[in-house]
Amino acid sequence: MRHGESEPAVPGQPFPLVDGHGDPALAPDGHEQAELVGRRLADQRLDAIYVTTLRRTAETAAPLVALTGLTPEVEADLREVHLGEWEGGVFREKVATGDPIAAQMLAEGRWDVIPGAESQEDLVVRTTDAIARIADAHPDGRVAVFTHGGVIGVLVALASGGEPFAFTGGDNGGISHLVVTEDRWVVRRYNDTGHLPGGFDLSIAPDGPAGAGGFSA
């Protein structure tokens, strides 16, 4: 799940940083999206709930945590892409104003055209390592992972063979579904928003196996 909408960036008032990453709280709409995500997933058989080190994921997971009684586990390597000099809310300002580096980033499909930002190669290594750890911990299981748009984008691109930025920018509160086996990753759905106002329903099936030798996230 991508976290709910976070509070807006205000020029001159940077977000607090956690390990160098901007850490805004959820906006009011984000809390509403979190409640709807929780209701959508409450009747699923879940073995675990994962969040990142950034509070917008924990805040989005909170309604589902309350409904299931599961204690969320932290997977730091599924935190958002590090944006270098554009952290703390600067990224949003640069994109909104049409900064040429932002245009270059989209054209090349690389975050590290931003000064000091994380490379695509480093992002792939840490996120795939994180998925491997979760899969090893929950063989044939189903887990709910609350993470970030850039991370979802790279994971779905890897699973589908798509371009690096093809799946970046899913909706806040959108649900994507990967099945991970020893041999391959399978995309079951991307950016399901049927639980959100005006969203598109891709119909999560009720309880069932993740697939032979795999785990479902």
C-alpha cells in the first residue's frame, strides 16, 4: 500500500528529517484514506504488517493494526527514495515549478539526476533485499506492506519488466499486489483504489493461498 496523502510542503518550513529523509505526517485526507485501506483489508488473512521508518506509513497502517491486532514490523529498506538536496519538501516545490532537473529526472527515469539523490542501482538493491527478507520470514504467507510511491514503482517495474518510472506515482492509499516465489515475481494488481472515493476496484479476492512456494504482499 502507498501511504495516505501527507501534509503539504510549505516554502521555508522544511519537513523534519529521519535519517536524511523528509518525514511529514499525514494530512486529514490521508487519515481518511488510511481508514478506508484498513476497512478494505480487515477481512483478509494477514500474517504480518510492515511499515517503514517514516511516520506516514505507520499512520496509514494504524487503522488496519487496530482492526487486526497485529503489531507492525519495521523494514527500513522500504523507506522512500532518498532525494538528496531536494529532501524536506523541496522535491515537491521543484516539480510544481517545472524545474529542468525534474524534467530530466522523468525523461531519464533516474532519481540521481537530483544532486545527492539515491541511484536507481542502490534503490533496487536495498528494496529487493527487503522483499527477500520479508519473503523468507513468511513463506506461503500474506503480508501487508505500507510503503512509498517510489518504492512501489521500482518493485512493480522489476516484477513486470517495465521501465523504471512506469509505475511511479500511484495513488495515495492505492493497493498493489505482488506474489514472490524463488523463481520470479508476479504482479497480481497495481494501484487498486476501489476502496477510495472515485477509485477503481480490482477486487482483492478473499482468503486464499499466495501461490506455490511464494508469499503475497
